[in-house]
Amino acid sequence: MKKDFFKDPKIKFPAYEPWISNEDKKIVDKTLNQSMLTLGPQLEKFENNFSKYSNSKYAIAVSNCTAALHLSLMALGIKKNDEVIIPDLTFVADANAILACNAKPIITDINKENFFLSIQNIKKNITKKTKAIIPVHIYGQVCNIEEIMDVAKDNNLKVIEDCAHAVGTFHNSKHVGNLGSTGCFSFYPTKNITTAEGGMVITNSEKIAKKVRQLRSHGMTKSLQNRYSNEYPWVFDILEPGYNYRLDEIRSALGITQLKRIKKINELRKKASLYYFKNLQNIPGIILPDMVNDLTHSYHLYTIRVTKPYKLSRNQLFKKLKDNGIRTTVYWMPIHKYTAYQKFAKKSNVVNTSKIYEEILALPLFPNISKTHQDNVINVIKSL
């Protein structure tokens, strides 16, 4: 077990540890010997492998999931004064990507019983300016995507799936990200596979794929390979300004070997999740996530809810676990609680999110978590 990253000597059990194998290290070391360290063969292979794994026609690797969201919005024509509906319980990346298009995020409440966008509140927030919805497959669970797609179809709205938590999450045998216009993935260190920093856009639209690919590299109309295959490599056009959202060869190489063992990674996550379920069920006030009946889950996070029958509040349990050397955390504060986004939400419209936020706590979960690690978490929760 690695020492606490934040150098707290009291912490014996971290919330997460990345799994970097010898194969990961070898491919990165080998890639460092290439003469070209961006837009090369590792990127192409990673994109092709991810496209095959997700069964999507196109996969475009980018620098992070926020870039994936931003480019998806741009490729779908989201512009100034347009409105895009997002859940209140999500990471701020969704709001930031919308604001980067000079559009307006419409922060919308979730359901009382789960973490998904409330269909009733989506309908209530649709206006003439509404152009898209960003549903989130939060914690690795398929959201109420079919209902959202129905609302989107009825109102001529685009759907961009936030799949940051959902590498390996399937719905009716389809990998998430294939139901909307695009799916946006994250390879941040805590995710099911990691490239340290990195993201991916998947789509089944050639037009969207071409636009995303172009915009990720300053809007250039020719790829690096095409430019150097012609007489004058510096001759290309830019139809509209783009961004430097490329994923380099080193991180792409890491993504290749990580993706190779995604099945094993998710099996280990599932095993650890089921161990929590087995040992934490029937504790009054502790609501466990449905990872037993939900066969579509990728087991990204194990987030419990701490409710009144339990003897401690969520914050008190967090502190109790920390006092026992165990790191836990919350993903995340609702967007409306941040100063920068308060103007995009009415408190009366985020009642469910506000309540659930006070209850949620993510327990330690990663592929190589030990039974000893989990038992310490379980024993503290049970002892109260």
C-alpha cells in the first residue's frame, strides 16, 4: 500500500490508488524513444481500440473530459445565449464546457430516489433557447437515458452523454455514449482506466467526428500525417479557430495497455463493491447503491447515503473514518453551491440535490483494494 499522497501519517487506508502495471511502464518507456511524441501511432491505436471496445464508429482522444464536452458542444453548434440542461449533482466540468461556448448552463434538480436528472424538472426548464441536455452516468451507473432521449426527441434537443465515470457501463448491450450524439469519457487518475490526464469523444456521426478532430488541433484542416505527406507541410487552412486539446503519444500508450485489462479492472471493482454490499446491508440509515441487481454498472464509485436513522451524520461519519486512518470523500458539491454558478440555479429548483448532497459518501474503491482495507471501513461503519 502506498503512503498517503498528502503526507498525513494518520492515514493508513487511502480512498484510491492507481493501478500502473509493468506493461504500462514498458509501453510508456518504449514510446519515449519515438521521434514524434504527439499525433502519432499510439494515439491512432488507442482511438481504434476504444472505438472497437465501445462499438462506436469514431473515437477521438483529447486532453481531458472537459475538452471532450467542449468540443462536443461546438460540433453540435451550441453558441452564445443557447441553453443546455445539466444536473446539479455533477462535476463543474459540464457547466464550464457550456460557458466556454458562451452558452448558459441550466442547473436542474435530480430525482428524490436516485442521482439522475428529474424528467419533470427537465421539462419545466425547457425554453425556446434550450438546445441540448447533458445527462451524467454518475458513479458508473446508467442514468435514466431512455426517458431523457424521449424528452430530447420531443423537443428537438441534442444529447451529449457525460460518461466520465462510465468506461465499461452498458445499456441494453450498448456501451454508454452511443445513445446521444456524443459520449465524453475521462481518464483522470481515479477513473476505471487512466492516462493520468486525458479524455475521449465517441460518436457515430462522421460529420461530428470530423469537426471534433479538427477543433482539437487548432482547427487545422489537415492532420500532421497529411501535412508531411504533401509537398509543403506548412500549407493548410483553418476554417474556424480551434484549440490545443490533443492527447500526446505517452498518455495514449498508457491508455492502450490500461484498456487491454478493462474487463479485469471492472471485475475487481465489482468484487470489492459486492463485498461492501454483503457486509454493510441492513444497517439502519445506511442506503447502499444498487450494484447487485444493476448488471450495467462499471463500479466506478461506491457511494453510500447516510440518513437519519444512522447514529451519525455524513460529516460525522467522514470524520470518524478519518480518525481511524481511512480516507473517504464526496463526489461532488452541487454546482449551485459554487459562487461562480449560483446565478444559474434557483434554490427552490434544487431541493432534492441539496438533501442528497448532505447524505452521500464515497467509500474507498479501486481494483487492488485489500479485504483488510475494506474490513477497516466496514468495521467503523458497523461499530456505530
